[in-house]
Amino acid sequence: MEGLSNLLEKYFSIGIIWEILPYLLKGALFTVIFSASSEIIGIIIGLVTAMIRTSKIKVLNQLAIIYVDLFRGTPLLMQIIFVYYALPYVGINLPAPLAGIVALSVNSGAYVTEIFRAGIDSIDKGQIEAARSLGMSYAKTMRYIIIPQTFKRVLPPLTNEFVALIKDSSLLSVIAISELLRTAKEMMTWKLNPSSLTAAAILYLVITLPLTRLVSHMENRLKKSDAH
């Protein structure tokens, strides 16, 4: 029992956690802000790119494929470092918060593109053909018929992507952004105790678990609506 008590004191010190909790909550708020902002921008990028990928404009289609392959095939950490440390060599100097949002957004956009593309492909092609036969342009067909149905189908994977982005935002600590993980590491150095990391892990769970449950709920609702 004494060993367990020492272990809890080292990794889960209530006194230390209570003292540093305001700092951790501020870091968690930054994590949510960066993740939510990047996800919204990523959805816009992904939706536009998915529409390009499903179009018949070959040049734009190939550029969209290159974008998706590039950002899905390289580490997010490298992309963050490139945006913050490499772009200044060509005269593009972004402050750390903006660089972080840019890197997370374009990375998320690549994954969201494939989510939307799969959603668009799942819609019955007969609907597109019927709309075009009525004289609707490709853009109007997408806007009024395909995209509204697609959003319903892609909500669960989009929420999963948001959960992944929240966890990936911890990589922003490498460019000195005080999100949750970096704040926890600073608190660990300050208190010479790793309890801050334990508390940070709990906060990540508090943020992500409700979203994970929401995904399961939406998937069940979608299955029931499809069955009817």
C-alpha cells in the first residue's frame, strides 16, 4: 500500500493538480480553439477539393490528387515545422498561432477531401443525371441536391476527424504554442512532478470522449434512417 501511495503522489498529486489546474484549463481552451478553427477551415478546403475531384476537369482533378497525397502522405509534424520554419526563407513569416492553424487546416483538408469524396460517390448517380437532364449546372446540382445529402452521411467521419485533430494539435508544442500538452510539460518542469501530464491526459479524454460517443449515436441514427 505504501508503494501505491508513493506512486499516486508522484503521478497523481491532488494538491499539485489543483494548483496548476487553471493553467491546464487555459491550455485546453487553446487546444479546442486551434482544433475547431482548423477543422472549420479544413471542411471548407475539403468540400471544395472533393467537388474538384469528382468533376471532369482533368487538370484540376490531378492537382487535387497531388494535394491529398502530399498532405496525407507526409507527417503532420513535418508540415508544422515547414510552415513555421521553412516558409520564412521565401519571405512568408507567419506568427506561431497562424502557422499552427494553417498547418492543421491544410492537413485536415486533405483527409476531409476523401471523406466528402466518399460521401458524394455514395449518392445515387441517377440523381445527378436527372438534375443535369433538367438543365441544372454541375455546381447547382452539387449545391442543391448532392451536398445536402452528403453532409448527413459524412457527419460521423467528420466528427472522428475532429477528434483526431484535437489529439494532433499537441504537435503544435514544437513551435512554442501553449496548448494543453506544452502547458502540462511546463507545469511538470515547474513542479518537478509529472502529475500535470496525468491531468492533461484526463482533460484530453474529457474533450474527446463525448465526441466519440456522439459519433456512435449519429452512426446508429443514420443506420435507422437508412433502414426506413
